[in-house]
Amino acid sequence: MTDAALVAALDELANLLRSCNQIDRAKWTEERRALAATAAGNDLAEVKKEVRGVLAGMGSLSDLYLVPEPGSGIDAAEARRRQFELVDRLDELTAH
């Protein structure tokens, strides 16, 4: 998996979080996406470590209950499906 895949997954996550009015988490994700897009070596490893740290556990991404905003084009079931697909993908992308 490439760094481009990490950037793409973070972009999808930020969009999902924004559509569910999780603005602070979306901003954090967008900041990590920007770092991942330009980082290399130890800097990229640090970004991956930070992202990995928010994937599971109390208060984590997998613990969030996402409720899409009206007009977002997705329902709660789709938001949940995307949430867990992204958690799984980010887990794989940050494992190394």
C-alpha cells in the first residue's frame, strides 16, 4: 500500500466526519492528511502512529456514533459501514 492510499483514506474519513458534523475530528484528520501527503521517513512514521492511535479504544474513531447531517446524501447505516471500512483500511495502512 502506498502513501497515496493513506492520503486517500484520510481524505475519505475527513469527508465522512464533516458529513456527520464531527468538525473538530475532521480538522484533525485533514491536518494528518496534509502531513502524510508531504512526509517521508520518520515524519511519515509519526503521522501513521498518530492515526493508528485514534482507530480503536474508548473515544476513538471506532467508538464514534456517527449521525449524518440532513442533506449529506447518506444515512446512518451507510455512515457506519464507511466508518468501519475506513477503520479497517487505516489499520492496514498504518501497520508498517
